[in-house]
Amino acid sequence: MNFVKILIATVFAIALAAGASMAQYSSRDNPKPLGSGDISGSLNDHNQESFYAFTAGPGEVTISLDVQAKRDDIGNMSFELLARDGSTSLLCCYGAQGDGGGSGRDTASVKLPKRQTVILYTKNGPVGGGTFHLRVTGAASFGNDQISGGRNEGGNRSDISNYPANYPRGNRGGGDPVDVPSTGTLRITMKDGSVRDVDLSRVRNISIH
């Protein structure tokens, strides 16, 4: 009997922990870090909101959303790209819907002037159900991956400065900070071809002087 009580208590504790884990990712203040540019899931939980964080810019970021509705039903989802503070919209307001068991797609792009942390916000529709597949491509970095895209015209390097490419260099002084993730590897390729890697988890801050 005691064993049964312990088992029930354990299952209950696990359920609470799982619920707390899910809850922390349903907040603008605690978005889930994206490990890749692909997200797939269900549309069956009506009005479910999700927040995902990743690093983007400088350059163009593209978000593509495909939805597949349940048979003889509808399925829809909306998405928005937010700044790190969670309140400023960088890309709004898009969504896709499939009708009568069909599919739907929507694609949107935005150019970001600097490397920064952004939040991808998604919300399931109020009715229907089905599945979705969302892709983030372009000047975006996930987990320990390097920044892709965001290349300068006439060159092949990624600019990780905190300024737009056309910002006057004479105004870049003053030790302005560069917005960098807390994990990952910063790879610097020197003019002589040598490569230097920096573990970002050991970096307190980076600034341009």
C-alpha cells in the first residue's frame, strides 16, 4: 500500500515538474532556446502560445510556416518575430491555414541591422487541429551553430558588429557592447588565414573600441 502511495506521489511530482517546464517556455520572459531552424508540432491544443529564442542578423531572416489540417477540418497558426524584450515586434503579423483537411503556407522575411537575440512567437488557432512545420532560414544561428547569411556585399564574411554595415566607422568608438549569446563558439578568421575560436560561455562581454 505504501508502495502504491509512493508511486502515485512520484507520478504526481513528475507531472508537476513537466507542467512547470512547459510553463516556463510559455512566457515571453523565458523563451525556449532553439536548437535548430526547424519546429514541428500539433495544432490540436487550441490557442496554445509558444516562445522560442535564437540569434539572428545582421542580414535577412526568413520564416516559413506550413500547416496541415485534420481531415474534414481546419488547422491554423499565426507567428510573429519579437525583439529580445518580448514587446517590440520585428515582423508582424503572419499565419497559415488549411481548410477541409488541406494544407496552407505563409512566408515572411525581415532584414536585421545587427546580431541580436530575437523571440519567435507562435499561437495555435482557436478551433480545428492538425500539424505544423515551421522553418527559420537566412541570417540565423541555433545552439552552437555559426551565423549563416548576413554577409557583406562584395565579401564572404559575416559581420557580427553591433552596427549596420553602412554605419560610419568614425562613430563606432566608445566601447559599445556587442550582443552575443551566452553559449556557443565565436570563430575569428584572420587575414593570414589563421582561425581563432572563443568559447562564449567564458566571455563576460564583447565591446568595440
